[in-house]
Amino acid sequence: MPEICRFYGIIIKMYFDDHNPPHFQAEYSGHEALIDVSTMTVFSGRLPTRAQALVIDWATLHQEDLRSDWQKAKSFEPLGK
């Protein structure tokens, strides 16, 4: 699974050819969560409150890039960092 970004110990990843809805995975200190790209909500797993807030803030700023990466991942194309 390609890593898209890493900041403050948080790792953002996206699987190739993954299930809908378009989403990414955030990992932090042994916690994992799946976040919907369109709604910016956690639909599986959990992160500590502060880490989740940082992830949502980051994802909101990069929402178009995440949508683009989702389309690339569906086609097994390299993702942006």
C-alpha cells in the first residue's frame, strides 16, 4: 500500500483497487482509521482525538489530491506524495 504522506508521526496510505467509498487509511501510534474522502468522516477504526483532528485538517486541504490519487489507485497508477 503506497504511502501518500507522513507528518507528526501520522502515516497516510491508500490501497490500490480498494473498495468504495473513496477513502484513505491513517495510522498513528498503533491506531488505524479509514476516512471517507468526500465526507471527511471516519467510517472504520479510530484515532486519538488530536491525531484525528490533524488528519481531517490535512485531508480537507488535500481533498482534490486524494480524489485524484483514488482514481489513480483504481487503475494501479503511481500515487502522488
